[in-house]
Amino acid sequence: MADPSCPFCAIIMGEGWAREVYRDDHAVAFFPLRPAALGHTLVVPRRHISDIWELPEADAVHLTHTVLRVAVALRTAIAPDGLNIIQSSGAAATQTVPHLHVHLVPRWAADAMG
């Protein structure tokens, strides 16, 4: 079920703007408006789930499958040296959109050198 006040639900329903890179029956992947790096991608469940504590196990399986699929696509497309996979739940963990999402942030060795 969608939350009409959620910006990620709007994207999922086709009412919000995003550069989508993947969609299936369970999840959507798109580029964030302010990417941390080339290829930075968000993966979100299509159902409105506010955080990790509300994620049913069956949905977790689908979300993980999509994260893995996008990770492989990023490796193939832009050949990063590494990849950060980040999921933050709750304001104290810097979650700013109350819809569960996973960040995939490609990294290159030169990134670590500042």
C-alpha cells in the first residue's frame, strides 16, 4: 500500500520524478537527486515500508535480490573498485525519507585518497 505523502511512493506510482534503472513486482531502483558518486542508486520496496524494523522476511528476500541485481549491473556498467551498501533506519541514523531504501554507492580507489 502506498503512502500519498511519501516521495518514494510517488516515484513508484509514476507521479514523482526519478531516473529509474530497474523495476519489478517487488522493488524499484533509481538514481537519487543528489548522488554521492557516479552510479549511486537507491533500491526501494514497492510497498510502503517505513524502516528495517517493519520489513517482513519475504519482502527482505525480494529486496535483497534486487540489491544484488543492481550491484552486478553497476559493476558491469561502470567497473567500480568497491561498493558501499547502506541502509539507515530512523532519524538518529540519518534516514530522511520514511520509506525503507538501500543505497548502493560505487567507489574507486582514488576516492580514498581525497
